[in-house]
Amino acid sequence: MKLLDRVLSCPKAELHLHIEGSLEPELAFALAQRNHVDFPFNSVESLRAAYNFSNLQSFLDLYYACADVLRTEEDFHDLMLAYLRRAAADGVVHAEIMFDPQTHTARGISMATVINGLRAGIATARDESGISVQLILSFLRHLSEEDAFATLKLAEPHLAHVAAFGLDSSEMGHPPSKFERVFKACRDLGKPVVAHAGEEGPPAYIIEALDLLQVSRIDHGVRCVEDKALVQRLAATQRPLTVCPLSNVRLCVFKEMARHTLPAMLDAGLCVTLNSDDPAYFGGYLGNNLRAVQAAFNFDAPTWARIFRNSFNASFISAEQKAEWC
Ligand code: ADE
Ligand code: ZN
């Protein structure tokens, strides 16, 4: 079997995936019709044509607009099931999936609708493929600390279904320090935390996420290479980085895949995992990310084995489960 085929079929975990970012245009249109939502695009093609991003914010504006079609438990079920079917086809046996409750509660959709719908989709997928899933409740960093605390309160009845907490949305101007107290409250609940840092933001944001938020892993973190001491620290601690190659190229963090810092990160001994971030918007699910990386860098079999081992080691699954998959 060719190396790329082995890479695609190898069991792996996906640790950086926004469920709202898996909303394909076809499903968005179907849900807009089902829910009688006035959608600002008149065809799947015109929506797809808008997938032309110059930076993170230009993407987020469209991502939040499209999320408006998600209204009912059934919608969240359908969204989750569609993603998990695609993930399973790419060899994903375990996924840790972020959702942004504030995107929905701000529109009057209840926390229960979101979480019950996502859980129903997970249950259907588990029956189909056996895939294992954990949910990460992610706070929107462009909103206030007060809003994040109110969201945490709304999540209280559902905490048994929340494996971890995260931090996403517009990075520049919203450093991790803004959420130090919220993340302390999350950790006090006994949950691990993660945060986007060093996607567009400087290495200092990664250092804040480590020191102030005490994150278990960094989402993206690709700008760490600009700070030698930080790279040494990340290598020494093996703090995982959930890298999303197609996302970084589509959001112009790197001009092209060949300029991605992934090889430098691996050479420095970092615990790198590969993920798809918002696959409906960035040109593909995990398999397409792996294809694009292999086309650019032609990694050997031990490098791929290391990346997939990292994906399990960096996950929140039990030591016994890790031993089974690694
Ligand atoms: N929300 C969804 N995708 C994101 C990304 N790549 N960065 C920050 N927030 C996000
Ligand atoms: Zn992300």
C-alpha cells in the first residue's frame, strides 16, 4: 500500500475542530429552508464564492452569519452526524470537538438545544462507526469576561457532557489574560482547558495561555517559532500544539503550504498534531489536510507515526484507551 493510503487509513484523533465550521453550504441551505431563515446568499455557488478570506476576521464574519441557520436540536444533530461520518472516513477514531454556545445563545437558542442536539448526533454516529467523541465548550474571546461567566453558568446543568473548555474567535486585541479568572473557574470544576493562541497573535499570547490560563494544549501555536525560548519550553514540556495546515493557508497565516512552519516545529521536537479546524470553509476534512501536507513535505512513515501517536497522547482520553490506540 502507498504511504499516503496508509496515512489516510491509519487510526488517529482529531483535536481541533469547530463543529460550526463543518457546516457545508448544502446543509446550510437545507437548514435555512427548513427553518425559514432569511439567508443572505441565493445559491450554494454564491455562498462558496464568498469563501475567499484575507485573514481570520474575514472568515469569522461569514462563519457567524452562516451559523444563524442552526436553530433546533435536529439541526445540531444533523451537523454533528455529517462531520463524524466524514471524520470516520478519514480514519478518525476519536474527536474532541469545539462548539461556541455564545454564537447560539445570543440568538435565543438555548444551551440545552445546542448540547442535546450535538449529543444526539454523537450517539447516532457512535452507533454507526464506533467513533469516540468529547465536547469542548469554547468561549468567544471578542466578547466580555462577564459574558463568558454567564455562559459558564448556563452550562452548569450540562457539565457532565463537557470534557474541557476552550477559547476561540478574534485573537488580535483579545489576549488570553482577558479570561484568566474564567479559566480558573473552569479548572476549579476539574476540567482541562485549551486556547487558541499564536494563530495570528504573537508568541506572547502563547506564553499567557500557558502561564495564566494553564492550558493543556495550544490550538494552532504556529507563531511559536518566532521565540526560541518558547520553542525550547514547548519541546521540553511536550505541551501539544493542534496545528491546522489548510486553515493557516486559507487564512493567509502562510502564503502557501510550502512555507508552513510545520517541518520546523517537528524538527524542534514539538508535540504537533494535525487537524482540520473549519473543514467546510478551508478546503477539506482531516484527510485533505494530510494530503496537502504530504504533497508539500513528503514526510516519511516514522514522522506520520509520530504525528498520529501525538494525536492520542495529546487527547483527553484515559491512559488505558491511549495504550489501546497508540
Ligand atoms: N473559530 C472558528 N475557527 C477559528 C479559528 N481558526 N481561529 C479562531 N477562532 C475560530
Ligand atoms: Zn480553531
